[in-house]
Amino acid sequence: MYYLYILQSKKDQRYYIGVTNNIKRRFKEHNSGFVRSTAPYAPWEIKRIEEYPNIRLAYQREKFIKTKHSKKIIESIISS
């Protein structure tokens, strides 16, 4: 299983979207400063997790969300 996840920074409310096959490990990496791009904005909270049977589908969903460049779209996905 692969997971698309949306995180929100508790520091400045920005969002981060990613894909992983291990949510617990990846979330820990984001909050521990291991991920360079998210370290300055920690701590993070998980806002949404979507499960996919393969990595291709998870990355397609990630690409769809990221290409929209819209906080409103991300927030509507989270609330759905």
C-alpha cells in the first residue's frame, strides 16, 4: 500500500503533500527535522491520508493536487 498524505505546519499553517509507503516513519522524519524542506516549519500535523494500491496512483494524485497551487483546493480535499 502507498499513501498520499497532507501535513499542515503548526508554526505557520502551510501545507506539505507527499507520498510514502510508511506513514508513521515519514511523519516522524518530518517532525524530527530529517526532511530538509520541511524542517524549518515543524512541528507538523497530519490533516489527510489517502490509501492507494500502487505508487503510480499515489503519485498521480499528488501531482494533481500540487499542480493546482491552491490552498482552497487543498482545504476542500482535507474537509471531504
